[in-house]
Amino acid sequence: MEQDCFLYELHENIMPNNEIGAVCFFDSYSYEQEPAQVIGVFEVFKRLKADGLII
């Protein structure tokens, strides 16, 4: 899997459309509680924490 991530200030509502059924925002703890996870998301959280971009 390849994943590009971008960090920016959000000033508008994001609405799902086409093949996207829902949009969800979560922190690492709440993501761990999801019934299914993608290992790449944990790597993104780890790198964001290491770079001081999230707590």
C-alpha cells in the first residue's frame, strides 16, 4: 500500500461523495478501538508524533 499524507488547516466541511461512503476524524487511541485497522495508519501516527506534529 502507498499512502500520501498532507497536513493543513481545514476551514471547510468535508463531504463524502462518489466511492467515499463516510469521512471520519480520529486520534491514535480512538483508531485503535476501531473493529478493523490498517497498519499504515499506525505508521503515520508514529511519524507525526516523532516529528512533533501531534501529541
